[in-house]
Amino acid sequence: MEETQSLEKESAYEATANGKTYSTLKEALEAGGEVKLLKDVEVNEIIEINNDTTLDLGDFTITNNVTAARPFNVYANNFTVKANKGGMVIPESNSQSYGFVNMYGQNLSILGGQYSGDTKNGRLFIMRIPQEQETKIGTVFVKDIVAKTNFEIIGSNDQDTFQKFNGTISNSEFYTGTRAFCFPVSDKSETSTISISNTKVVAKRGLALEAAGGNTILSNNDWTVTGDYNGGDSSARTAVGVGNGANVTIKSGNYSAKSEHMKENEGYGVYLYPSGGIVNIEGGMFEGTTASLMASNDTANPATIVVNGGQFTGDLLTKIHSGKANIVVNAGDFNGITDKTLAEGNNVQIDGGAFDKDVKTKTPDAKDKEIVIITRNDSLRYVYGKPSVEEALSNTAPGDKVEIIQNITSVTVPGGVEVENSTGNDVTVNGTVVKNDETITTPAPSTGGGGGATVKLNPVYRAYNPNNGEHLYTVDEKEYKHVASVGWTAEGVAFMAEEEKNGQALYRVYNPNSGLHHYTLDEKEKNTLVSLGWHDEKVAWYSSKKPQSAPVFRVYNPNDGNHHYTMNKQEKDVLVSLGWQDEGLAFRTSPIEK
């Protein structure tokens, strides 16, 4: 009886503040401090928070029934919301909601939890500048949250431009009809920096991010704008939008605005708006229906995109109303280039990179550049600049054709590559002098064998499982054909296996729990995995022991435990940019026999 009465009494309380129980969440928040939710709660009126507060939702949910406003108006300097499985929700019945939090203080943190519901054209979390605040400073920290809404998720009011704004957003997922993030900042110094990393954004209209002033650093994100949205400016259909003199550095990740829903002049990986700014791209993947990159300008602010790496699908375009806008390419891999990129007046300067179209007309001092053309499976790559040429040549494979165009006197390529000298001068290829207009095919590395005997090489087949993302590697053609017959994708020959007497044993083990295979030269690693319950499948094949043989790289996906093995350094680098871990050289392989 006493226990039942105690439970009934406990259920009457909605929250605690600093250990003291309160009948309502409103009372606890008004007290401030460490506030802990005790059960699911519905909020029907605006609550003012004037004391620094951490609101711990735990596994409970706040249902927002407040109309034409947000339920939490925070005037304290610091406000933190944290949650485990809990969060905040706007019910379908509340069609007039504006979101969850009005933050008039300086520091807002959202740590964990799920936040969802449609709003009447409002942000779920909005940063505001109180009139009495002399120094307009804001800070936001977001980590480990999932947010879903029809309009915008987090940012400051369009009319509230902070002098300084800092923060981090990481390890979260955002699903939105329009913009995910927007932080207008007047300060352009290094003291104002927003870092966004390891976040997923799916936006129907876009932008995923609008960087309006200040500094922004992007790493390992996965952002997609679907275009499945009616209305709004066409320039909003971009993954990354930059303006107001912002300085944005993109280190890695995927930034896409390419789909069948995009109309004419819609869809950009990066759009540098007419208000100007600078975008520095170090790596990542970018694609757009209209352009992978667009730089536009009608102000005195510079409008420049500098590319030092990455993969791009779509044109590189500039649009000038007044002032100057330009794109400078030093390195990277570019596909989908059309005559729009090459058009006169399109301010694109190419100093290096690999392209699917001849872009020499956009290359200043082209006569002084190193240039090669690489053909693989009837697909041409035009490669410019010494660093890009050297990387492209190192990634050639047997069966490729290399035409050396100019400013190159010596190259080293794998065996089985056809090399044509079109420079007008002698070129040394793998130590052999090749005259102008001559073509040679580089010999495959010696596979040894006494008295010049040729060692038999066996193909290692690769198949792909679309259900768990695993690649299976096997020298057993029957096994290869069997998995293909049960739904795996047959991907042909991946590597070549040596005879036992000339090669190094490469072991295969199988995890019965995950269904994944692992391949390693390290017998100790193999034995350790077997001791942990993996099945020992013995020697998979024998890899090359010769240091001149082509390297095979290994990368690891920490999300699903998959390992991937590839001879393609570019493929390896792209996976690393998306969050895979680079595990270096796995083994070496002789050239693939055609």
C-alpha cells in the first residue's frame, strides 16, 4: 500500500532541479541549474529561462503544443539540452508551431536526442541577439542528435548578424525541407569559426549550409539536396552556400545536389553567392545538376573558389554581375565537364588536375605545363600539372594507354601499360628511351622462375554482396560463380595470385556473426582473430613478394566492420575522405593478365 502511494506521488512530479522535485517542468526550469525530466511531458505555454540551465531529457520526450511561438525562451547566458533516447516533438495537431528554443543568451548546446516535427516556417533552434547585449557573441555546440522538420533546423535569425560566432556541430543527422544551418556573422577573422563534421544532411530544397560571413570548416560530412521541393530560389538547391564574405574550408566529405527533380539552373555542390567569399577545397566529393561549383559576384568582396583536391561531377561555372568571380583549380578529378566550363568569359583557371575533357584553353601558360592523356576502357583523362600527372601515372594499370603530350622527359609506370611519346623529344619510360612518335608497352615485372621459365599466375576474382556491402575475393572460380548465382555482383578479376613457391601466403578468415571475410599477410593477426571465434579458411592465395609489384591498399569502415582492398589509390583516398580508416599497404600483386 505504502509503495503504491509512493509511486503515485512520484508520478505527479514532472522534473527535478538541483535534486529538488517539481510538479511541473516550468517550475523546474524557472529554478534553473541541473534540471532532469522525470517523465514524458506536454508543454502548452511559453516558459522563460533566466538562470543558466542544463535540461536532461534522459529517455523522455517533451511534446510541444505551443502555437505561434517556441516553448522555451532562454535569457540566461548558458542553456544545454541533453538526452539519451529522449527528445522533443511537435505533434501534427500543432500546425502553428515555430520550433523549440529561442536562445537570447550566448551559449547553446544540444547534446544527444531526437527532435522532430513540422513548423510554420521557423527554425527548431534559433539564436537571437538581445537588444541590451553590447558584444554580439554567440556559441553553439551540437553533437549526437537527430533532427527532422519541414523548414529549418538551427541557426541565427536572418536579421541578427553576430559580431563573433563559434561552435561545433558533429556526429548528427538532419532531415529538412529547406536549410539545415545558417549563421550570419559580420566578423571575418579567425576568432569566428564554425566546424561541422561527421554530419548527415538530407534537404529537399536546400541549402544544407548557408555560411554567411565568418569562418567555416567542413570535414567528413554527407550532404544531399534532393530538389524534391516546389518554390524558392533556384540557387538554394545547393549543398554548400557561401556569402557575405565568408571563408569556408572543405577538407573532406560528400556534397551533392544532383537529381532528376532539379530544373534548369538548379543543383550545385557549392554555390558562392553574389555577396562574395572564399572557398578552399582540399578534398571531398562534389556534384550538381547544373554545376559542381558555382562562383557568383556583384560586390567588392572577392568571390573565389580554390580547388586543391577532391572529386567533382558537373561543370565549373562563374557568374559576374559586377566585381570579379573566379575558380582556380590546382588539383582534383573532374567529370561531366561540358563546353559551359570552357566558354569564353567563364573565369576558370586550371593549373592542374584530371579531366574528362580537354581544358587546355582554361590553362594559363599551357605550353609550360606537363600534360598526358590516359585512356582506360575507351575513356579519356586529360591530366595537367606535374603533381597530378605523377599521381595519375602511378595509378595506371595494365591495359591502360598513356600519351605523353609535353614537358615530360622521364616516366615510370606499371608493367603492361602502353606509352606513346608525342612530345617531339626523347622520353625515358621505365629506363627505356622512347623516340618521338614511338609507342611501347612496358613489360610486366619479372615473375621469376629458373632458366627464364614463366611462373603461372592465377586470377583473384572479386564479387560484391549488395546486402552487407562486402567484397569477396577468391581464386576459386566455382566459388565466384556460385556467389554470383545467389545474388552477388560478379566484378571480374581484381588481382593476380602467384604460385606458392614464388609468393607470400595471404590468409582468409570468416566472421560467422557478421558474415564478413578478412584477408591478411600477418599470420599472428589471423591467429588472433581465430582465437576470437573467426573461422580459419587457411591460405586464400599467394601474393607477390616483389617490391616493384603494384601495391594493394586496405581501408576499414568503423561503422560496419568492412575492410576494402583496392589497387586504386584514388578510390582509397575517396573512401578515407568519407570516414574509412587508411590501413596502408595490404599486399602486392602482379599485373592483371588480360
